Amino acid sequence: CLMCCVGVFTEAALLKFGVLCNGYSGNVKRRCDSYGCGNYGARRGGHLHKGLDIKCSDGSTVYAPFDGKLNGQARPYGNGNLIDDGVNLSGKGLCVKLFYMKPFNYRGNVKKGDKIGNLLPMQKVYSGITSHIHVQMCDKSDPTPYL
């Protein structure tokens, strides 16, 4: 029964993320630069890139990609460098981590398009990289279909 199967799809299957970064009218994927490529599954030394990089200028406002709840800090490196910050966001059946941003808050409810933080100074850590927000699903699956 086709109608029965339609109910199996979750909100997450139909969700498209809103714009993540001020200064862009859409989510522009980071291409390759001297530090590697920003697509999901790109080779990074001995491992694969488990997120998707979306272009964003250092210091730019970062927006909530969907309605949800901020669930605490997400640190990509755990070394305390200038860009070792981010936030865990869940809602609409999804869980994502947004890295390289300084959140205004680590907890609380947000609506799609709310200002949630600013991009950290990537150029001070990786001079010449294409500055970006790293979007990583909590289960490390491919976030590309949502962007």
C-alpha cells in the first residue's frame, strides 16, 4: 500500500536546512583548497571527512539550520585552539554538530534562521583555507541531502 509507506518517511527525510551563514544566499559547499576538500567522504590523510563544509567568512553570523534544541558544546579537536568550539543541535528527527563557531548559547531552543553564533577565526589557524562551518551528523552519516 503506497499510502501506508508514505507515513514511514520522517520529517527528517523531507527537511532542507536553512542558510547557515550570513553573507550567502544559500549553503555554498567548500570545494578543494590546499587543506583538502570539503565534501563528505573526502580523503583526509588516513581517514575520511565525516562532514560537509559550508563556506562562511571568519566572524560571520551563523544561523540555526532548522527548529531544534541546542544540546551543549561540540569540540572538533579537544585541544583548545582558536577554532575548537561548536554546538550540538537536535530536532526534526536529526542530530548535527556545527564546528568552528562560537555559539551565543550552548543550550536552549532555536528556530530555523535564528542567530546562534559567529564563525571563529579559521585563518588564524589554517591560513589560506576556505573558511567554513563544518556540518557533521551525530551518527556521522552524510549530511549532503539536507543541504
